[in-house]
Amino acid sequence: MIQSAADRGMAFLDRMVERSRSARIPAYGRQMLEARKRGLQPRQQMVMVVFDWNLARAFPRLVVDPISDFDRLDFSYAAGLDVVIGFRAHEAFIAESLARVILKANPRRLQGWPLEPDDEGRFKTRFFKTADGSNHDPI
């Protein structure tokens, strides 16, 4: 039997819900998962991932504990969305580790945005995955 794109999409979301029961979901992730299951997505088609509760409050966001085991986190509901990891200078290496896990969810684009300057006074955006699927910065 041939499934429509909508049926395949719903089947995919059902699998995400099942996976979420065994994997951990970052703060605010469950709400996003349920919204995606209902066919909704953030208005900007972008979600911020941060390590601090006080950051990115104006955006749809996920808050990740920087000392958590990222491999146990489920980001499958970020598939097809633009994902931005917001990080402070001392969190850059943590952002790169988190990016490896988020890439498995197949976001449309994955970027790292520094929220403060590095030691040289620069704000260097990291491009982990672009819309065309290429990687500009190695991780």
C-alpha cells in the first residue's frame, strides 16, 4: 500500500513519541514534540538550544544541562528545522559535542552562535550544517 506524505509524516512522529519515552528530552522539548505531532512548527522554523535558563527567552528554545550525557538526549523533533546552539566562550567545546548529537536528528541547518566574544574579542559563528547539507566548520 502506498502511503501519502502526510501518513508517512505522522508515522515518523509516532516513532519519535515512542523514542522519546526511552530517551531523555531537554527542557521544553516535550512541548515541541507534541506540537510537531499536531503538525505545528515554530513560526520562525528555528529553535535555539542553550545551556542557561536565562538565555534566548524570546525564541522557541531547548535548555540543555551542559554536564548531561548528550548521547542520551532526543532531538528528533528538530528534524527539518533550523537549530541554533547559543553558547558562551567557555562553552564552545560543549557546543561542538552537542552539535554532533543534534546532527543525527537531521536539522535543516545547524549553527553555533557565540553569545560573548572569544579570547580575541571576536564573535565567530560556527556552521555545523547549512541548508544545502554541507559542513563549513569541522566538528
